[in-house]
Amino acid sequence: MSSLVKCPHCGLRPREEFTIRGEVPSPRPASDAPANAWFDHVYLRDNPRGEHREYWHHAGGCRRWLVLSRNTITHDISAVVDASTLKAGTKS
């Protein structure tokens, strides 16, 4: 049996209906930030153990972008929200 994702628009759906984009990035550095801050922002990504937030696209359903809070060890999903509800440039 497939694992299920609770889409806020479509309800419980099989994980195969979704595609993953990747982690929710940290806020962008200021325009006058040093080059190393921009390098870190663009090229370096966390590889966390435990709770992690990722962008997922419900390609086989409502076609909305979602933010899933997922445990990278157990793959359990603790929260799903529509990405449009997040403020631009925040991790909250």
C-alpha cells in the first residue's frame, strides 16, 4: 500500500501523485551581503536528520505547491500547508 499525504485541498492522497522540489530555503541574504553569504545561500543545503520542511507539488491532483514537514529518518509527515500561506523569504 502506498503512503498517504493529506493535501489541504484534496484530502488523503497517494504519495505517487506528488513530486518533490526540495527543502524550503533560508531567507535570501541582503543585497549588500558579502559574496560568501550569497555562495552559502545558493549552493549549500542542509542534510538534516529528523524534522525537515520541503516543497512538494500535487501534480496528480489540485496542482498546488505545498510545504510538508517530514521526518527524514521515518518519513512520517507531521504537517502539510499550502505554500501560498507562507510569507516570502521565511522558514516559518
